[in-house]
Amino acid sequence: MAIRSNNKINAGFSLSSMTDLVFLLLIFFVIVSTMVSPFALPVDLPKSRTSTSKEPPKVALRLEAEEVVKLNGSSISATDIEGALTTEMSRHGENDAIILHVAQEVPTGQMVTVLDIAKRHKWRIVLASAPTPPGETVAAP
């Protein structure tokens, strides 16, 4: 009687050893994380010796409805925005920023024109928004 030999290779993969390893790692990290001290080394932060506050920009441009344009409170024509801004910026200094107040009714193109002028002259510009009245909420777009 001949003895049969089993020459077939078992292609199965047992995941039990892999899950044991994962659980051991999990237990290890849970234990180690409780041992970590949440306290850090004290850091001495530097103190400022001179406190100079920067003045806010003095050039304010307001675009209102029906092409009303005001530069620092005085009305100017919509076609002379660039000339008036050039004069005002040379008087205040090129490093100053322009505060741009734009009403909701103003077409976007008019605001983009002012932004293009500022970009062409390399002026900094700050877009200002009207504060929301108390008790009123701003609708999400």
C-alpha cells in the first residue's frame, strides 16, 4: 500500500496573527499616551521695548450710488479718480494704504476700476465694510 503525499500548497492566509499584532500595538499606544507629560518647557517670550502704533491710512475713497465718489469726504468726479488719488497719495506718502468703502448699489465694474488704478500705481488698498447694526444678522450667500 502506497502512502500518499500531500503536495498541494495551502494558498489561504490567516489574519489571526495580524489582528493580534494590531491589538498589541493599540494597547501599547494607549498605555504610552497616558504616560506622556502634557507640560512643556517654559519659554521666555521677548518683550517689546518700543511700542509704536501704526497710524491708520488717511486716504479714504468712498464709492456711493449713482456714481458719487468722495475722497476724504470731498466729492470728486468719477472720471478724475486716478488724478485725485495720485495727488492725495503723493501728499500722504506712497506707503499709505487707501481705504475703499463701496456701497452695495455700486456696480462691481466701478470698484474693479479703482482696484486696477491702485494696482497700476502699486498702492496698497483696504476694502472696508459697513458694520452690521446690532440685532441684525448677515445673510449667508
